[in-house]
Amino acid sequence: MSLIAASHLCVRHGPTEVLHDISLALEKGEIVTVVGPNGSGKSTLLRALLGILPAAGGRIARAPGLRIGYVPQRLMIDRILPITLRRFLSLPVRVTDAAAQAVLKRVGLEGQGGQQMAALSGGQMQRALLARALLAEPQVLMLDEPTQGLDQQGEAAFYRLIEEVRAETGCAILMVSHDLHVVMAASDRVICLNGHVCCEGTPQVVSDAPEYRALFGLGTQGALALYRHEHDHDHAGPTEDPHAHDHHGHDHPHHHGHHHHA
Amino acid sequence: MTITAMTILTTTGTIIMLDDFLVRAALAGVGLALATGPLGAFVVWRRMAYFGDATAHAAILGVALALATSLPITLGTLVVALAMALTVAGLAARGWAMDTVLGVLAHSALAFGLVAISFFPAVRNDLSSYLFGDILAVSRLDLALIWGGAALVLGLIAWRWQALLTATLNEDLAHASGLNPARERLVLVLALALTVAVALKIVGALLIAAMLIIPAAAARGLARSPEAMALGAVVLGAASSLAGLQLSLWQDTPAGPSIIVAAAAFFAASAVLGRLRGTV
């Protein structure tokens, strides 16, 4: 049985249908990256899978007693709320100092427990959120654009960390990415979302791609990958618009028409 | 406090009565601080300042309602404050522009309350005690209500502390942890209505929100953890009550505003101290 599976899921924001007929399943230990343009419903999908947003149609099935670790897109902590990283880890369930130290070491924040949350940098904050999620010993880790605001090096380092966590704990990873083309190389599957599932496939590791090396240097150590979109399923028939799926590298148009054949 | 009591005692010569009302007033102020400290911290963290104002102003309408129906003032205040808090929370959940909604509701509640009270000539002269509090006239029954209400608020917040804190940081995070952020909001709404009912006699409807916000904000400068800030708000709130009471006795100033003046002075001192120590 899948850890979590959505079948024909529809989600509405008021009168607007944000997600239409989404079917996907997350298996034990796999890494799935969801990509899509702004407003394509990526965050909505995660929030629906978490049960924060109600499904307007379809259903979501979870393995009994499934433990989900969630890393939100951003956590704005105002300076008016004084809270240290160590205290943050004990929310909502108090954890021992030993457990807190171990998880901070795991995410590369060793000895930072006394820092105020409001004073953390973007990269530190993402690691802090990851550390808190890991304390629940999740079977599924859901991350919403965890590398937003990080530079290429920071992004690669964070992806390597996720990969290590998966290798150590065997938890499945469902990650939303803002980048349509560059994804985590360790992704088993990439799902391209634009209100519905446009296409799905494996990423192609970019560490050897000369164009990519020329662009970003050698520092990612294979943590990043290119994803080639294959939008040749039948929501726009090939005779209607032969150029709609003609993608050229970074000039990804995403303007496929949404004609759905019954 | 005994020194103050003695001073006044020598000037007026009515020993037991004076001592008694001063002790009652001091106890009332400390009781109020027990509730406003931790609740005020959440009001500050969650940016509910105007929410507090709207709920507090509704208390005046509650007074009018209680007078009209011959119910106890505290009960009328509690019911109307709760109705207002639930209305505002419900509108917020539906995505209304809160700034405008609160502006309309807070001031309308106050205006309706003042108009309604004017129909009771007996209370008309007494109006300022509802607007600014009348801590020196606190009775034994008042004291029991204040401490009972404060204990309820304190118990409610202590019981939900971890969940409230998680939901305050991020509602999605709380949801993913199996908590229900809507329920935690309701806990705060309930605590707020109770606090308003408790605080009306002490600082008055106009300054209840100030009693929530100022001690908590003052405690921020001295705290490095949420627990320390809530505790600091209790201590500073109690100190403000006692200092305000002193000021009120010495200068014959209205008690409620005097308490807030003291709180504001603590805030200024804490801001300077926090800056020096680098905690803010």
C-alpha cells in the first residue's frame, strides 16, 4: 500500500478550481519532486495532502497511523516573540536535550540551539524547520519550496542533506520546487503540475551536462538535475497545435491549452 | 503597602476600613495581572491588539444590557464580550479586511454602549467607573470574581500552552502536527472575554487592551523565551497595578489610567534596558 495516495483530487479556493483531477501516490522511501509555474497549485497540493485544505472532490488515502513531517514554505517569526531554536524544537511535543542535540548535529546546526529563531538566516531557518520535522520520526517528509531564497550552493547542500536523511531514515520525500527545470538529482520522479498533472518522469542528472557546468560551475556535486518536460498527453491533441510542446531549454512556455477530452 | 496604609490612616483616622479597601485593591490588581500577563503575550505575538480593543469596548454594551435585564454586571459583560470576540473571530476566518471590521465593531460597540447606558440615569454619573475602572471600590465579591476569572484564564492558557504556541508560530505547522488551530483560536477568544469581564472594574473598558499589551511588550525587552515573557508580563502587570494604585492615592488620579501610566513607564525602562543588554 502507498504511504499516501490521492485519487481524482479536486481542490477549490472559493469558486476557483485550483487543482483538478490529481491522482498520485507516494511509495515508501521514494523522493518525488513537484514542479510547476506560480499559481499552479503546488502548495495547495501539499496542504490538501496534509489535510489542511478540504478536498472538493476525489479522495486522499493515508496509511494508518502515518507520521508526516512538514517543512512549510517560510516561517516568519517576529522579533516580538522571543524563542530559541532549542525551544522551537520542543513544539508541540517536548523533546530531550539529547534528541535535540542529535537532530541539530544531523542538519548542520550543531551548538546553535541557543540562537533566537528571529535571528536565523534563510538557510539556517530551513535546516531548523527540517530538524523539527525530523524529531517526529516521519515516514513522509513534505517540503514546500525548501530552497527558495537560497543560492545555488545552498540549494545543492540542502538537497544533499535531504538525500542523506532519506538514506538514513528511509522516509519518503515529497518536495515542491519553484524551479521548472533544475530539480533535486536524487528525485525518483518529477511531477509537473499546472492545476492538473501535466507530465511525470525521471530527472536527468546535470553534473555532466556541459551547458549547466558552464552556467553554474562545478560546485553542486551532482545534487541538481535537469528535468525535461514531456507534455504529450492528450489534453491538447497533437493536430490542434503542433508547436505547443516544442520546448527549448530554459524557455519553457507552459502555455498548453486546457482542453480536456472526455 | 502597609506604609501607604499607615500614611493614609493617620490623615483620615478610619483604620480598618482603609486597610481593607487598600488590600482589596492591591489583591485585585495582582489578580488581574495573572490573567493579562500570559494572555497579553499571545495578544502581542498574534497581533490581536485591535481585537482586544473591540472585545473590551463591547463590555460597555454588556453593562447596559445587564442594567436593562437586572443581571449581574460581570455576567452581562462576559456574554457581550464573548459574542463580540466570536463575531470578530468568525469574520477573520472568512477573510474580511480586519482593520476595517475591527474599526467598525470596536467603536460601534462603545458608542452603542454609551448611548444605551444613558437611558439609566442612576448610572449616568457613575459612567466613568465603567470607562476607567474603580479599583478602590472593589468588594469582596468582586475580588472573588476577579481571582476566579483569572484562575480560569491562567488554567486555560497553561493547559493549551504548547498547542497555542505552535499555532501562534504557524497554523499550518500546528495542523501538520495534528493540532487544530481553530480550536486554539477559540481558547484565546474565551480567555479574552473572561479577562475583559474581570478587568472592567479595575482598569475600565477603555484601557483593558492597554493592560494586555503594555506589560507584555515591556516584558519582551527582558526575555529570551516565550515563558519568560509571559511571566515577566505578570510581574510587570502586578507592579503596574500597585504603582498605579499608589499614584491614584497620592494624587487623586483615576485608578485605571494611573495603572496604565505606570505600565507605560515600565515599558520605557524595559526598552532602554533591553537595548543596553541586546535582547531586543
